[in-house]
Amino acid sequence: SGTGATGARLKEGSAINLSLSSLGNCIAALAHNAGSKKKKRVPYRDSVLTMLLKNSLGGNAKTIMIAAVSPASVNYDETLSTLKYADRAKQIKNTAVVNEDPNEKLIRNLRGEVEELRKMLAAAGLGDAGGAPNMDGLLEKEKEEMREKLEAEKAAEVARIKAEFEAKMKKEMEDQWAARLQETDSNNNQNMADLAAMGVVTTGVTEEMKEKANTVPHIVNLNEDKQLNAQIMYFFEPGRDTKFGRVDAEVEQDVKLRGLSIQKQHAYVTNDGAQCVL
């Protein structure tokens, strides 16, 4: 250590130097952002010191930094480093504004105008007894009217935003519902077409199907519920093999079955036009 510190003092000095190094990185990033369009991330979270000085360095504030240097030649390196440090800090440009309520600022300006009017009336020899109006009363009335106007505008703006948000959400929900309904109908139609191509009827037994059932061998489903019973028909078309099996079979099955003891290729029915063979 250049200071000759040892033990706890040396650890304390190392911690201070680490915090100052983090502060230098923040100052360098802020100086770069002040003169460049491409912004860099400012590492405020690297140390407690930079977190405490976050608002002072890059926030809504004007900050003065005092750099201590030495004319001695033995401190040349430290002096040069400090001057570079201060030069980077000088490049930081903050635009500080007064944290003031717009209403309070307007009231303060109005009070200043009232005082100026009073001075002008006094200079003209009118004074308070010369019929000067009660400016405090007028000021309070204007203040109350301005507050009511701001509240009304705020309520109207909130109502407008709420109405727009509700209309937007309603339209999005309607669009999503219509898209899902269309997709469901399309999928159902495609499934029905696929089943019809395999000789399966799932839309209820119509007169046409009854006539077809008189000439083409077929099987129907059984269900305890009368409304679901005999609602699916599998036709064994002549000259075609109808395969029964599981979904994960190597060869795609015409009739897909699920349940215990069902084999991948469970069975098939051959219709040669004269008879059906299982």
C-alpha cells in the first residue's frame, strides 16, 4: 500500500478503492452516454456508493465534485488519475428541473402577478382604500375553478381510456372466439371427411345410410346411452381390407381401437364382394 496501511486499515482502504473504481465506471458510462447516441448500461448496482449517488450522478440533480490534487512530484500518478477522473465527471450532462406541482407553480405565478398589480395600484395612489379588488378572494376562486376543471378533465380522460380499453378487449375476444370457432368447424369437417373416406358414418343413421346398410356389410357401435348407441357405422367396402388396431401400429389402421389386450394390428376384415372374412 502506498499509505503504509496494514491490517484492518488496509482492508478498509481496499474497499474504498473498489467503491471508487465502481464510481469511475459509472462516471465513464454517463460521460459516454452524454456524447454518444448509442447508450451504455450504467453499473449503479456494482457498489453501495454508486447506488447512493445514483440520483446525484445521472438523475434530476446538479452535482458538484471537488477534486483534490497535490503539486508534489511524488504524487504525480495520483494527481494525473484524479484529473482524468474529474475530466470524465465534467463531461456528464444532466438536465435538472424543479420538482414542483404544475398547479402550485401556476398559483405562485398568479400571486406574483397580484403583488405586482398591488404595487402598481399603490404607485398610482389608489391603495387598498381606493377600491382595489380583493385579489386573495379572486385567487382562491380561480384556484378552485382550476381544480374543478382539472378534475373534470381527468375524469373524462379516465372514462375515455376505460371505454377504449373495454372496446379493444371486446373486439379481441370476439375475434379470438370467431377464429377458434372457425378452426373447430374446419377440424370437424376435415375429421368427418376422413371418416367418410374410411366408410365410417358419425352424423347419425340417415335414410341413405339405411339403404346402404342393406347391401354393404357393416358394424355399428354399442353404448348404454340410447342417444349414443348405433351412432357410428363402419362399412366394409367390397374389394378392400379394413384393418383394426392401435394408433401406434407400424401400419396406419382404418379403425383405431383403445383398451386392454388390444394389439397393434388386432384384426382385419376382407370383403371380396361375396363374403367377409375376419
